[in-house]
Amino acid sequence: MFSKSKINDPSPRTGDAQKPSGTDKSLDAPKPAMPQSGEFKATAPKAKPPASVLSADLHVTGNMKTTGDIQVEGTVEGDIRAHLLTIGESATIKGEVIADDVVINGRIVGRVRGLKVRLTSTARVEGDIIHKTIAIESGAHFEGSVQRQDDPLNSKSKAATAAGATGVSGSAQRAPAQAQQDQKD
């Protein structure tokens, strides 16, 4: 600590010129400071970038994949894979959602796969949820099946889950929704 204050303080420079042995020690001190600045650069990439935001007026058709965070406020027709996925109240997703953490405030039509899945009171989900942990707030609308897995993000368990989801219970739950859509058409 004292070496840093002496480096920044202009008065020790004249004192260092008078004592060459002190100068050697002060030169040794900045050398460890340089690896510290290297350490600072090493920690800089660890800083989490802000979430990518898809605004309410944006309509995306296609799949999205990132290792970062996504906040969707608009409409997405396609699959999304992310670290943290936040679905805003005005958002609509038509496709599969895969993320470590999924927070649903809006509407999803499709399968949800996540380590942590949270349906808030404004959530509307039509599809299956495969999770490690789940939280469903009072007021959330959900139509589909819920299945707990230790590794819900694993693609190998995805095939097994798809085979299990096409059983009688899965199709029986979807049949009334399809009948309602047929009546509307």
C-alpha cells in the first residue's frame, strides 16, 4: 500500500534519487504491480455483459443461440438457447426454449427446458416444461406437462422425453386445445 502512495506522491521521487537502495525496492514494487494490471485484464472478461434485449416492436423468425443472456419483449418464431432467458410480459415465443435459467412473464407456445424455470403470475405457457427446479406463481397459466430431470439441457434426454411426451397423457392434454383452435377456424 505504501509503495503505491509513494509512487503517486511527487515528493518521494526526490527522496528516491537520494537513496539508490530505496529506488531498487520501489522498482521491485511496480513489477508486481504490472502482473496485477495483467490480473485486472484477466478479470475484465469475467465481467458479465448486459443482456441482449429484443424490443416489443421486433419480430424475429429463426433460431437464436448465445452463451449470454437474452431478454425478449417482442415476438420470436423459432428456438432460443441462452444462459439466462427472460420473457417479458408483452413477449410471445413460438418454439423451443432452452436455458440455464428461464423467467417467463409472457407467452410461450412450445417446450421449455431449463435448470431453473420460473413462471410469474403473468406467464402463459402452452407446452411441456422439463426442468431441474421450477417455481410457478399464483395466477400463471400453464397447459402441458411438467417433468423433472437432473440434466434437462442434455440433448440425449431430449429424445427420450419426446418419446414419453407423445404418450396418451401428452396427446390427451393437447387434444382440447386443438379442438378449440379448429372451432375458431
